[in-house]
Amino acid sequence: MKDAILRVYQELDRQLGELREMLPRDTTLLMMSDHGFGGVSNSVLYPNCWLREQGLLRLRGGLSRWASRMLDAAKHRAVATLPNKIQQILSRYARTQIGGIEAKVRYGIIDWEHTQAYFDENPYYPVLRINLRGRQPHGIVEPGREYENLRTDLMERLDDWRHPDTGERIVERAYRREEVYSGPCLDEAPDIVVKWNTHEDYTYAFRLSSKSSRLAWTAR
């Protein structure tokens, strides 16, 4: 496996070459990473646990939490043990089912009828969404004034969120989506875009709240 990384980059270069050949000559091709680079802190954040502490989200317990953890464990075990070809086949022919499992892992423990806002809790850069009536399947926040007042309130609370040991800011700044994005797909953007602070020059590690004990923050 000593040349594995080299072969991966060579294959990426080959596929990029094929892509460029298919594009018109006047096309600008931009490449970027969707994950970024750098180290991850030993400080772990459970964003939806923080929303629960704020009284803006309710998490289910019991069977819902157990089922979410079991699905997550099964997913990670499959990624670690199944041969690549089988994973590719499953990914190609069962995307709907896989997406449903991932949604249950992330959102299955949320009590939507008592939840005003939630983080998507992806492990890279969680963003904040309002459980808006008429948009989310079980939305409870009314569009208009209630929606805008909740966004303002959330941004103020995010500004006050502090590390329990150091007192440093957890969030560098929060933005309304229209401050960051524009265009015809604006409605698909998160309602609040969070610019997370770093801890000792490392990015926080984000974890699913279904895996936490009770706290919104912990050290690993």
C-alpha cells in the first residue's frame, strides 16, 4: 500500500483530464475541497444538545435514541468491513435507502412538534435551520415576524455561547443566509450560517447529539 496515495492522485488527475476534454474551451474550471484541511480539536461539540439547553429543541429518549445509535454503528461497521465493490454497488443501487438511514441517524431523535430550530450536525461545519411551518414536514415556526424574531434571538444566543473552561467564544459570528448567499437557490440555504471559532488553533469536532450523554460540550 506504500504507493496508494500516489495512485489515488494519479487517478484524480486522469479523471480531471477527461472532464476538461469534455468542456468547451472557454469554460473556467474551478476545483476546491469540500472538507478543508487542518487538525481537529479534542473539544467536541454537540450542537443540537446546545439548542436543547436553550429550550429550542427537544430530543426523544428511549427507543428512538437506541435506534439512532444502532443505525449509526451499523453504517460505520459496513464502511469499515464491506469490500469496496460491494459498497459501490450499495451506494449506486440503494441511494434512497442509504439517505433514509442517514436521515434517521441524524434526525430520528428530534421531537419535531416541540422543536423550533435544529443543526444539521454534519461532522464538518454544522449550519442552523428553522423548523418552519409550510417548509419542514412538521414545522411549528410561523413565517414572517416569528421566523425573523427567532433568527435574531438565535444569533444573539450564538454570540453568547462560551467555552465552559476558557470562556472563549464558540461562534465567531452568525449570519443570516441572505448575508452570505444570493440567487435563485437561496431558499435551499440554511437559515443561519455559523462561522465557528477555533479552539487552540484547531477546529472543533462536531458529533451527533444522539451520541452525547447530556452536555453540549465535552473533551475527548
